[in-house]
Amino acid sequence: MTAVRDGDRFEQHDDGSFTIRSGRPGDMSELFYSLVVSPRAIVHGFSLASAEAGPDGDPAAHFSAEQNRGFHSALELARELVDNTGSAPRAELVLLTSLAVNVAGAELRHPEHATLAALAPSLQQENPRLRCRHVDLDTAGAGGAPGLEALAEAVLAASVCAHEGPVAVRAGETWLRHYEPYPIADLEPEERPFRDGDTVLITGGLGDVGLVLARHLAGAYGCRLVLTGRSALPPRQEWDAYLADVPPGGERTARHIRNVRDLEERGATVLALSADVADEEKMGAVVAEAVARFGGIDVVVHGAGVQDGAYFNFAHLMDRQQCDAHMAAKVGGFHVLQKVLGDHCPDRRITLSSVAAVLGGMTLGPYAAANAALDAYVRVARTRGAGRWVTVDWDTWNIDPDRVAGHSGAVVDFAMTPAEGVDVLERALSAADRAGHLVISTGSLDARIAQWVTGDIHEAGDDDDDRERHPRPELNNAYVEPSEGTEATLAAIWSRVLGIEPIGALDNFFELGGHSLLAIELTTRIRKSLSASVPVTGLLECPTVRQLAELLDVRDDEEG
């Protein structure tokens, strides 16, 4: 066993233990380089040393600072555990937090570390080597040495038992997270949470989901809309000229202008403003201008989030700036809203969080973590009487069918129509006096948890190959017959996974419709058929049958 402690410098001690600076790039790499053998089980507990946020402190600053010993530290650890060969032995990773989840009552004291709970599923989904689980403790209630020993035993038990999902240890008992259906009946007119002429502030209101909500609220209730987005909008008197000659890089702004005009042509009253939701000064100005024009704000929808594909990737490949962008939009934005809203709409506040906070997702690690932290801070706010928020972990909105069609079945099969989404929004907000946190799953949530959180998606089944084959699509390259041997075997595996026949030696996996989930199945079947391992990320470097065959053949020659 090797003990690693958090400190102010990297140091290897005579007893074999180490001190590192948590979250400091380079220290974790040096630690693993110094180990005699690669660990097979790792317990990450740096977040247990976190102090609670003070009542007069800045919660956003506290959240950001504590990610060094929590989220960023765990991500540094995950980077060292990535298997670039695809053949490393399995490793168990246990992420510990203290009072970062709510079991009963008001014991959620460390919402800043809810990020770790949501990071765990994504890490094991993206890395075939890892099995990752989350255990939440009550270190404050452990008392002296006997209590700490009992807590340590509980951690060991929760770490080695069959993985049934995230658990929390309280007073010597282990609690398992589960979900119950919460039916909300069709709403009668007097039960609807929106009223004619309400002023509704939607952060991220110029994005896809925000616009769906805006159109619905304007059409059904004549709501006055305050829509924010990060893209700067030119003065209204310049809109015609801007659209007549869109400058390079201005397509996004032009789209926002057209969308605002479309809303107004439908009869909506729109105040569209440029503001980063995490910028307190700018959001304060948004609220002030909304109050000056409409007299107040009746409902707030916190829907801001990062949508740019450049901010979604395998967690170990993402840098701090990419991760922090998700945290700022979701968590930073929430804290700013808490400051600038004041007494406006204390009983009608709702978030657009994500079911990724529960299920994780390939390339969704930081995004899932940010949404989980948002959920946790909402629960704290409700407990403290700081606004009757309801946070909703949404399934995918199918606003652009062409965009959704490019995703895996895990997304396509569970996507909601816009009509379903706005109906759920109204029902969820109507229940804000009874429920503060709802998870929306258009299919069985238990089945999805069993597949993505507690199951092993890297173990392909031995089912019969009866999948329907589709003809090879038109590609930029001509069909080239795979050579006998590794190429032919790989082409057959690709055909089975992609459902396409024939597969050419120069065909690109991603141009054939491959995505991250299918990449997992592909690499798993390669491991079983050829007794050869390749990391999921290997397909990014070798996306054709021939390139991948050359990689595997060279590796066989080197090992031989």
C-alpha cells in the first residue's frame, strides 16, 4: 500500500509514502513515475480535507478553489490510468467525498464536490481499464479514533462489494441511491406555473432549447421574454445592415438576430441582451434593464451551457480551460443569478440540468460534473430558503433531427420532442413546492443505470450475428478489398458493429457513421477475436481498416 498526502510540494518519504500538490499538473505524473508497480486499486480522498464554505464567503470562488483537490485532482489521476495500449490490467478507482450528497435532512455541506460523483461513470465509460465508483461519507460525524476506524471499514466494504451505484455512509449505515417515478398529472389551467404576460428571464435563451421555450411561452401565454447569450449583438438599428453583409465569423450573431425577429414577428415582446451568465456585473445590468422595461421578473430559467463541440472530448484529453467553461456556465451562472435576482421570482426558478449528471456519458465528463454540482447547489438553496428552485436533469432535446441522428442509439432512442420538453417544463415547475430535483428519462432509468453506471459496457456479448446489413454508402474513397489476414478480420468486425457490408480497407470508421459508443464495442470485439488490445482513442489515429491493421501487426511484431 502507498499513502499519498496533499501538501505544498512534491516529496517522496523514507517510509514509501508521498506528498503531492493536488490538482497541480505534473505532480501526479511524477508520482506514478516513482511507483515501483502500477496500482490496481486507488482510493481518492483529497476532497475529504475541504473546509465548508463560510456564510459570508463567495460560494463561486469557494467552488472553483476546491476543484483543485476534488475534480481536477481526480482528472489528473485518471490521465495517469489511461491505457494507451489497451492491454493494461483492470484498476479500481474509488472517489470519496464528505457530505456532497443529500440522504435525509440538511446534511449537504459540500456541494462543491458533487462534481466527483458525476465524473465517476464517464471515466469508466471512456477507459476500458477503469472501474470507478463514488462513496460519500460523513467525516464530521465520525468523532474520534474509533469512529474513524469504523468509517474506514465502511469505505473498504463499499469499495469491494458488488457495484450497485453511488452510496453514502451515514451513522454506520450504507445508503444506496435509487430513483422513484414521480407522476405529475396533466395541469389544469389554474395549476399552470406561467401566467399571461409574465416576464421570463432565460439564460442561454438564444440557444436551441432556449428558443423552443421562448416560442412556447410567447405563443401560449404572451410572456415578455428576456433572453441572454454570450454572443455580442449589434445595436438594433444596425441589424438590417449586419444581415445584408454578415462579417466573417458572424454567422452565429446573424442567427441570433434572425431568431429574435422571428419571435417578434410571432407577436412576442423580446429583450435580447449579450451577457456571460457567470459575469455578475453584466447579469446585474440584464436584471436592471428587464426591471426598467417590464417592471420586474416573474420566472427565471437557467439554461445557459456550453454547446461548442470543442468543449466535449474524452475527459483525460480535456484541459482546465475546457472544463472550467462548463463549470462557469452551470455553477458560476447559478451563483450569479442568486446574487442579482434579489427578491424577484423567489418561487418560480428552474434549471436546465442534464441526465448526464446521473448517467455520465462518453465525452461528457466535465459537462456531467458541472450539472451535478448545479443540482447540489439548488438543493442547498432550497434548504436555506434562498429561492424555491427546481433543478431538472433533462434527457436530450430533439430539436434538430439531423444533429441528433449523428449520435449513438443511447442518445437517439431517448430524445424528447420539443412539445414533450415544454410540457415537462411546465409540469416540473408546477411541482416546485413539492419536489426540488427531478430526473427526466424517456426510457427506463434503472435499465440505463444498469448499463452505464453499474454495468460494464466494455464487455461485448457473444450474441449471434443477426444484425441487418446495409449497403456501403457513397464515400470519397473508392472501395478497396481488404487483404487476407488482419485486414479481412477487422473488416468483418467493422461490418458487424456498423451494420454495413462490404467494408473497404480504406473506409473511415467515422465516415461510415461510427461514434464513441460503437468504438467501444469495436475495440472490445477486436480484443476477443484477435487477442489484441487497442484503446478507444486509437481509432482517432487509425480510423481505417488498413491503418488499424498495420498498428496491430506492428505491435505483434514488436511483442514477438
